[in-house]
Amino acid sequence: MLLEYYWQFYYIATAQFPHKLELVTRGTRVEFVGNLTQVLEKTDFLVQVSQSLLVNPKNITSSCFS
């Protein structure tokens, strides 16, 4: 059900507490129990850019690399 709104996802990152992830969307920031590997296996629209971060490339408009 939640994956119906994939176009609103910005990123999923590891949270401050063990075994928790933080989902950030256009209007929401929530924490839930899980791990990035499981989320990546269940989605086809997120890309792993680091050990602790999955992003939705459709919502990347620029980068801040110098």
C-alpha cells in the first residue's frame, strides 16, 4: 500500500536507534523497524547510494558536490 506513493519518496536512511529506518517523503518523516537490504529487495525504484542511504532518483534535482 505504501509503495503506491513511491513518487513522493525522497529517501530512506538508517535512524539514530538500532534496527530503525527513517522514511522521508514530500510531506512526512517517519521511523519504522527494518533494514535497508530488505527495503531494497522489495522496491525497484530506490537506489543505494551509501551503506546507510537509499534514494529515489526521480526526486533528485541537483547535487551539492563541489
